[in-house]
Amino acid sequence: MDRNIQVSRLDRQAVEDQEVEIVERKGIGHPDSISDGLAESVSRALSQLYLDRVGKVLHYNTDETQLVAGRAAPAFGGGEVVEPIYILIVGRATKEYEDEQLPVDSTALAAAREYLAEAVPELEYGTDVVVDVKLGEGSGDLQDVFGEETQEVPMANDTSFGVGHAPLTETETIVHEAERELNTTYYEDHPELGPDVKVMGKREGDRIDITVAAAMVDRYVDDLDEYDDAVTDVREFVTELAERHTDREVNVDVNTADDYEEGSIYLTVTGTSAEQGDDGSVGRGNRANGLITPNRPMSMEATSGKNPVNHIGKIYNLLSTHIAETVTEEVDGIRDLQIRLLSQIGRPIDEPHVADAQIVTDDGVELADIEDEVVAIVDAELDDVTGVTRRVIDGDVSTF
């Protein structure tokens, strides 16, 4: 197959060499990430329901899920949720197939309950958080594009694009790993840390400043001294982590809005700011690679919750990221790479309108020296585009 794959020189400095870099990651307990995680968990559950019942994934999407913040009264030793968080799972789904009724809404609710129990364990389902489902029937034109006939390679549902980049810079790596490590290995021994951890990285020249907003869970903190110790522990942990990834100067600040004299601190009942006025929506947080990177091109598509079979807003963002990572792992001499994939509605998803690879090479490396290798990898990954669908349904790919 003769695919339209373009390789060109990227007309800018590599991000690692730019004077100022900004990177952000919203942790799994952030209201936007809760929305992303719920939408994606429901998406996977619906895909599996369809596969189990009819042997193929039918038309659906859950990428409009919304979170309305509640109200809480945190207090040292344990406060209470005054008004529950409200989550509305919104989208479209096929509820009947060949005269068989499919339990779409109950499947969505079960997936939501399971996800929240894992991601925000301090939330009491049904009292601290209320989940509602409003999944309408899919529109006829989109169902036609999706197709009733089984196809090896589906047709694109939209004319849209996805973007990806690699390798990660030191700042990107630190920001991503800090949140993930805080919410996994660190949390195991520090239950006072809630999952709502937001990490912002700023690099100016050879100095990296990391700002962490870490929600603390009140029932594990008895007084202000224990809270201060918890903040200090997070600062030390992130500092040590950052220094493993860079030789640059590193400074870490945690909960910079705290005012101890006024008694204003980041103390929560459930470990998420969603309990106290912070709403959330799918697609307002991390991009498909888990980061928010204003130094890079980004797609505004919400990746989480979209159908993994033919929805370009999901497939091409995940695939472009995977392609970028694969190319930089297998081809020497690349300092910076960005991948852009553009679809055309109704066209097979393995035949993008254009697959564009833009590269900053290392000193002494000519683009012509590596172009054929890059094209070959891009072509091979497009040939296996349906592999993205399999990995998404199996939960092997993170969408935020």
C-alpha cells in the first residue's frame, strides 16, 4: 500500500534546548482526570459488553462525561461531605441489536462504581458521590459510517487529526513520574495523600521548578504539625525523584497557597478538590500521553471515552504517540520528533490523509540518513492500526 507519509525537518529548536519549558499533569484524583477515567472505564466496559453479546463493538461514545463539585467540611481527624459530588455519564450508545436489549446503563454504572473505588478510595459511592447515566441512541449517519458489516480495517468516523511526540524531555519525565509515583509507591505508606495531585513543571535554562498541589485527607492528619510534616514528606520525595532524572538545578514547592496563620490549608475529606467547588469535564486535562505540553503541538480532542474502533480523536492521538516513541527508540540520531496524523471521514483508518513526521536531528546527523527508517516504522505501525483498538479495550493503554 502506498501511504502518504511525509518526513521533514522540524523548523525549531528541540524542546529540551529551548530557554523556557512548561509541563503539567493532573493526577488521577483531579476532577478533570476523574471525568476522563470514568469515561474511559465505561467505554471499555461497553466495548466488552458488545463483544460478549454480539461479537463486535457497536457504535457508542461516552466522552461528554461531566462532574459537578460537591461541598465538604474537612477537619483534622476527619470531617464530612455536606453535599455529594454529582457525575453525569453522557454520550451515545447502541442499546438494542437484532431485537436483543443490551444492559448499557447498568454496565456503565457498574464500571463507574469499580473505577471510583480504585481511583478515589475515600469516596463513599452513593453518599459522597452520586453517578447518573444519560446515554442516548447513536445518530443514524454515524452508525452508517461505523458500519454493520465486519471490516478488517474500519472507516474513519471524522475528518480530524492526532499528534504525538518523543522523546520526553527531562521536565516532562519528572512531571509525569512524580504524579504517578506519588499516587502509587508513595501512597502505599502515606494514606494521608489524596489522589488529587497536580504537578506543574517550569524549566528556565538549567533550573527546573516543580510546583505540586497535593490534597491531604483529613482523617489521617491530626493537627497542623502533622499536616506540615506531610507536605514536607511530599517535597522531599519529589525532589529526590527529580534529581534521579536530571543534573539540572531542581526546586520543589508543595501547596504554595497554604496560609498557616489563617488556617487555610489543602485539607480534604475525600482526597479530591471535587468535594469543594472544583468541577470536571472529559478532555480538559491531560492529553493522550498523560501530559499538558504548551511547548508542543496538541490536539484538543478528548481521547477518553471515545469509541476505540473508528473514532479518530482517540485512535490517532494514541497511535501518533506510540509511533513517535517507537521511532525514537529504534532510530538513532533523533533529538526531537513530532508526529501528525490526519484522517478523512469515510477513508480506512490505516490510510491517513497524511502521516507527517517532523524531526530535529542530533548534530552531525542528516535527515536523509534516517528518513527511510522513519518511513518504514510509520508504515508498519499504520498497517497494525487495529492493534490500538485491542490494547485500549484490554486496558493496556492509558488515555490521560
